[in-house]
Amino acid sequence: MKKIALIEFNTFHTECLYSQILFLQEAGYQVTLICNNRVRDIISDFNLNTDTHYFDFSKFSSLIRARSLLIRQKIDRAVLNTAQGNIPLKFMMLPFPRKIRFFGVIHNTGKLESSFGQKLISRKIRSYFVLSRYQYLHTLGRYKYSFSYFNPSFFSDYNLDNLTELKDDKLWVAIPGALEYKRRDYNFLFDFLKEYNDDKLNFILLGNSSKNEGPDIINKIKKYKLERNFTYFDKFIPNSIFHSYLRKADCLLPLIHPETEGADSYTKNKISGMFPLSLTYNVSLLCHEIFRGIEGFDYPALFYNDKNELGNILKKSLEVEHTFKLSFEEEKNRFIQFIERT
């Protein structure tokens, strides 16, 4: 049986692992999963038959042990699920047998130009995956590395809650992810709700509001007396609950605007985690005009330029005629062909 290792050193980007494991197992690979021990509960929810090993990657000795594991198990291919940052850099600086071929998922291709550490990582990783077709198209002719892409849009069949009684006749606008101003323009949303006051409109903040800038965001919700328009959580949201809300959502709202930190990078170098989720649940994105017309932006989306246009969209049907259809076979075949190319 063919062997491959899938490695995540950090506590983020675990949402990209499940799709890759499925692709590899369907193609007949024996998958060795090497993960940070702090994501043990998340990985256990996958319910997939993998040879899983957990390490405390805050310790350099764990990198040595992970290296030894690859060699001991005679693995000749390995994919770094997050092929950027300090810990992957330390790992890739270790000596490895030449027969081990490394691939990486790079979540921000801008680092290939701006980061010296990324250039060091790329001495051993010459083949990168990105997470959307529009990112992939932007790489063509720009870098000396090989690229492919996949949509991380496949997830475990969690024991989902119907949530019918909670939803009632409300319009659910889901905003998944960490509550941080640098990621999303929450102040725009507050200004919008001051003008567009509708009790049936419910914005669901699917992130831990006790962390990052969550407390400040929740305080503003209370200050502006907008509690009736929000659902939020003050602790980690289990995957079953997280995906239950997404399945019932009427739309997803990235809140990435021209003023958002790194907005330009979102149009070419990286994605919002909401984008692949729109394909998973076939639910429309409500995006700012900066995303309109981007080649390879293969998501169901409606576009607005200001608060008035967003309000008009929310009054109408949120269904989008969408030509791209997510196909597991196509995603798997593209992934495997890149892994197996000579």
C-alpha cells in the first residue's frame, strides 16, 4: 500500500485536513496523520481510519521525533497542511533522506515573495497546494514552484442538530471564524443595523466570543442594543453545532471590505474560510464588490458596495444561479495527480 504523511504543526487550518484524508484514502493511500496535541478532540471527530500521532510542537524535541517517525515508517511523501510559519520552518531545516518528497498547503501565497523564512522552506517544498482556483490562477507565471489547488469543502457527517425551532421564520446570516477586526469589518455591520432594523434578521457569530476581540465586539452589540439581531457563543463551538448552524444558514457574510486589513490579499493570495463552506452547503456568500469579476472565484455569491445595496439584497431571494458544481471526484483526482506526478 502507498504511504503518505499529512502534518499539521499548529492549532489552525484543521478544517483543511478532512478533505485531504478522504482524497488520499480513496486513492489507496495509508495515511499517517501527525498533529499538534491540542487538536486531538477535533481530529477524533473525523472518525477516519488514520494512523494518528500527536506531539507537543512547542518543544523542538517533538520535531525530531516527528522526523524519526517519517523515516521509521518509510514514508516517501509528506504534505504539510500549513507550509508556512516558524514551526514548519524549523522542521524543514532538519536533514531528511532525499527520497522523501514534501508538498505544502500555502495559505497566503504572498509569503512566497515577502518572507525569507518561506524561501528557506521552499528549498525542500517545491510543490504547493492553494485552496481555490482564483489563487491558483494568480500563481501562474509568477513563481518558480509547481502549484495545484483543491477546495477544502468536505467534512465529516457530524450528528447535526435540526435547529428548526430556533430558526423559526428568521433570516440567518452566518459569520464563522475568529472574532477579529483585522479579519472582518464588524463596525460596518453595526452601522448597517442602525439603519436596517429588522427583528427577523439574525447574524450568527460562529466563533468563540471570549477570545481575541470578541469581548469588545459583544460589548458593542449590547451598547447599540442589537442583541435581538445576534447569536453568539462564549466558548469553543463543537463541530456538530458549528456545522448545524451552517447547514441552516440562508447566507454567509465575509465582511471583507476595501478598508479591511489585507483586503487586497484576499482577492488573490488567500481565501476566507467561508468561501469553501459556501460550496459545502450550497449557500450564497454576500461579498463586497471587490470580489466581483475575479477569474476563478467559483463560489455562489451576491455582491454589494454599501449598506443600502446589502439591505436590498437581504430583502430579495438569496439564491444564486451558479455554474460551478463541486465534485468530489474532480477534487480528488486533481489532488492525487499532483501528488503522484513525476
